[in-house]
Amino acid sequence: MLDGLSPAVRRAFLWSQLEGLGYRDIAERLEVSERTVKRYMAQAYEHCLLVDW
């Protein structure tokens, strides 16, 4: 299901969903801004919704 995501988006999504990390923690791990993490999460959620179609 997550195969179509870029590695950074996949990591951000999994850290959020499986480890319960917040956007700030994910941003620090990925060395990106929190805004970028928000964009990554939006991409991941959209991908998950569309993959069922």
C-alpha cells in the first residue's frame, strides 16, 4: 500500500502512525521543516485513500 510513496513520505507516515511521533520530532529526524512534514502526511493520507480505488 505504501510502495508508491517516496522514502521520506513513507518514513514520516510510519513514524507518525506506528511510533506516535509528532510533526516536530519527525521534522528533526528527517531534517526538514514541520511544514514539509505536514505536506508529507497529506500526501500519504491521499495516497492511502486513492489506493483503494
